[in-house]
Amino acid sequence: MAPALDAFLGAIESARPVVALKDSYLAYPLVNTLHIVGIALLFGAIVPLDLRLIGWRSTTESVERLSRMLLPVAIAGLLIAAPAGLLLFATDARAYAAAPLFQAKMLLILLAIANALALRRFDWRSGPRRRRVALAGMTSISLWLGAIVCGRLLGYIE
């Protein structure tokens, strides 16, 4: 790791709020719980929408209606999980930044967000693009699930 990056991450780790978070009997588990709740909201909302994009139950609910209901939940989950995750990262920033599983998790999250943004450009109802939409749905589930698995493995492998 570059000396400047190491110093920056060390400064994050030693910041007073981060030290307080690490030293607190209650704060760290609560932040961890918020991270998990955010992930649950995000993934729990994304999966039904992605399954619908793939073609599951295509006669029961329009993608537009499902999207209007579930995207705000997914976005709220991301807005909860990301800051909580940053706080968890800050408690051991140098070790996490160097961990291949953490790097993979971040890459998968960035790819999942890019996939979601690209999907918004597709016309979900159009025939010729139907395969692309289904592929984007399968890709989304795979990327988010991969990020979750990498995150859970971090505590056990690294």
C-alpha cells in the first residue's frame, strides 16, 4: 500500500468518532445491524424486481408498477447500508483496504450500481431488448449476491 494511502487510512482509523465506535459496547453492533438492515432492504427489493425482469410471473404485475414500489425501498436500503458500511470500514480501514475480499466486494457493488443505471436506459416492454433486460436482471442478482457473500466472508477469512 502506498505510504500516503496508508497514512490517510490510519488517520481515519484514529479519528475520535471511529475510536469511540470501536470502543463502544453498543455502537458497533448497532452500526453493524444498520448495515445488515440496509442490505436486507436493498437485496429484498432488488430480487423480486430482477426476477420479474427475467420473466418470472410476467403476467401478474407490470415492471413499471413493481419498479415504482420497489426501487424506493432498494434506494433506501443502499442509503442505509453504505454509510453504515463506511463506518464499519473505518474501524479497520488499512486491513480492509488491503483485503482482496473487500476489494472484490467494492468492485461488485460498483458493477451492480452501474448495471442498475444502465438498465434504466432500456425499454422494458420492447421485444428486441427483452433478452438484454433479462440478462441485466440476472446480472444484478449475481452481482449483489456476490457482494453480500464477499462481505460476510470478510469476518471469517481475512
